[in-house]
Amino acid sequence: MSCRYACIECGHPAPELYKDFQGGIIKISHCEKCLGIIDKYIEFDLVIVCLDAVLHKPQTYRHLLFNSTSSAAWKLVLIFLLCDTYINWASNRIAPSGRSEAEKNHFFYAAFESEIYSVFVVAVFEWFLLCGCVVLMLNLLKCFSLCSSYPPIQLKPFSKASFVFIHRVLALSSFSKLLAIPAFIWGQTMYLPVTKLLAFTSNLTALKVVYDVNQAILFPALLVAHMVQYLAGDGMMKYLYN
């Protein structure tokens, strides 16, 4: 029997998550290696799964990456892009001085209609730049490990080094981006860097689930990718608003 799933505790391949008997009886399957439940999250509500993902639990990322469908990743990316668009647009919006209230309101709506789409394009560019940089840095690290005495960087079962898979890994480990919206709306902009730090550490944890390598090696590669994304996005936003 082919193994399509993975145990969320040890990552060992598994043929099924549960057994469906007649009469609507379902029995959760156990791992052959660690003897634990293969995937307890199939019984959990999506909110609990998202909270555990924010808490950086590797088991959650194994569930999301190996034992669930991939269609949700693109929907999450769209939500994250809309969040980043709103945060970037609202942070850079400057009300004009010396205008009447009606003129200010007219300027507000005109600026919203004309600029929000440009900011969205910047957010899309930042996201795909991040995915591309992560793929590039991981490939460079893999080549470096093959040419040195360091242990080779290897993919774990069910993992892929493709752009689409890395895009899915980063998307499903960026739930903390949603925390930026209430922080900004409530005026607590000091917490925005914290949400970005949480997104970074979540990406690091998810990549550790995918790659059989120490986090100390993944850390600089992911840090460089995020720095390139930030510098490129910041430069485009300054050009847009100058």
C-alpha cells in the first residue's frame, strides 16, 4: 500500500489517517514507528489548527503540509496580500495640509482608488520575491553542503524543492500576518515588527519540518530572503509615495 500521509509526531510515512468501517464507525490510525496517533488534527477545528501554527508547533505544519489539501494555500496568500496591502497603504497615507474637510475627504477617496492597486502590486511582488529568494538560498545551501564537510541538506519524505511547494510552505506558516490588522486598527503599531518576527520564526519552523537540516543553517538563508524582500518592498513604496 502506498504511503500518502505522514505522522505528525515523527514524520514517518503512513498509508492512511483513519479507517472507515461500516455503519459510520471511524478509527484513528497509529504510527508504525512511534506508535502515536498519526494525525490528531483531523478531529480538530480549523481555529485550533491555526492557533497551534502561530505557536510554532511542528506537528501542525506536518498536518498542513503533508496531510491536508493544497488548495487553501492560494486562498491564504490572497488574504495575506490584502492584509499587507492595507497595512502598507495606511502606514504611508499622509493627509494633505491646508485643505478643507470636504477636500480632504475627496482626496482620501481619490487616493484610495488610485493607490491601493499599486500597493497591492507591490505586495504581490514582495511575496513572490520572498518565495524565489528562499528557493534560491536553499539551492545554494544544498550546493555548498555537497562541496564541503557539512552534512548534506536533504528533503524529508513528501517534500519538494519546487517553487510551488516552497510557496505553500511559506503560506501555511504565515498565520501571524493576520495579527497585524487588529494591532494597526487599535493603534498599536509598535507591535507590527513583532508580527513580522513571528512570521519569520514560523517560516523557519515550517522549513525545518520540510528539510532535514539544523535550524542554524536555515536561519541565515531565510534571513537573507526576508531582508531582500523588505529592502525591495521598502524601495518600491518610497518610489510610489515620492
